Amino acid sequence: MQTGQESDDDDDAGPRIWGGTTLTERKQARRTALLEAALDLIGEAGAAGVTMRAVCRRANLTDRYFYESFASRDELLDVLYRQVADEFLEPMTAFAETDDPSRDREFSAILVDKVLGDPRKSRLFLVEPYSSTGLGQTTISVMPVFTRLMQDHLFAYIEDPVRRRLAAVTMASGNAGMFSAWLNGSLRASRDQIVDHCAETIAAYRSLYRS
């Protein structure tokens, strides 16, 4: 039986096994538990409620295991934000690759349902960047991916690169603000109203600079 602290699991005999799992697998499980704990805390109190100790308590892990995965609370939030951003980017990428106007409402419904699917993730991605949580620089580095997607696909027909960029940045920032207001309760609208608005906004932007 193995006792004491876990050690590196790669040696000449291959990965060591405790309780049917390797050290690498247990490290990944602890990392996942910490990220899920942070998401739960964000859903309850926002990113301001995410501290190393609060996350460890929620995940039932010691601070030793926190620092095994993350150098700081800000690094945890950075990793979590980027993961959530990738999840939101996926349906947008699939839509942009087809650029089919007949799918505007379908795409809008997918996007809105994504926002509604996990309130914790939506709050992190769309609401928390507007507060003083330390996510500002992460948001600044991530959002250009979304604007470039719109710029290079949705507005590829616009010949003037400045106008193309203006359209993409305006639509991306406007939708982010709209979803943030919807999620924090300052904008009262039904799901269908939001879907209709998104579809109509896309249609309006499609006609921008056509002439």
C-alpha cells in the first residue's frame, strides 16, 4: 500500500496507481473540482466571492491542492473565463462558417439558449467583466476573437476594412451589454423577445454598408 504524499507518477515501471487512478488523473480531478467550485461561488455571489479559501472549502480540498493547479485566485478566474469563452465561441464559429441568412433566427436561438443553459457561466462571461473582479485584462484579450469572427465572416462583404471593423466591434460590444443587462435583471424581456431582437440585429447589420 502506498502511504505519504503523492509523488511523480512516471518512472521506469510506468504510472503509479492509487485507488485505481494515476496521480495525473487525480490532479486533473482536483483541478476540475476547484473550477466547478469557483463556478458555484460565481453563481451565488459573483466573482468577488471567489477566494482561494472559499474555493477550497467548496471543493473540500486544502490550499496545497489549490496551488498545485493555480498560482493565484486571478489565474483560476483567467483559466475559467477562457474555458467558458470557448464554449460560447463554438456555436458562433459554426454559424459564421456557413454565413446563411436563413439561419439567423436559428443561430440567435442557439446563442440565447446557451446563455440560459448555465447561469453560472453566463454570469462569469457576460456580467462579471463589468465589475471590479480582476477580469478586465482577460476580457480584453479574449473578446477580439469574437469580433474577428464577425469581421472575417459575417461582415466579409464590407470592402472598407475600417467599416468592417466598426461593424464587428459595435455588434459584439452591443450584444455583450444587452445580455449583461438581461442577466442582471435591469433589462426585462422574455427569451423569445431576446431571440427576435438578436435575429433582427443580425439582419440589420447584414444590410449595413451594402450600398
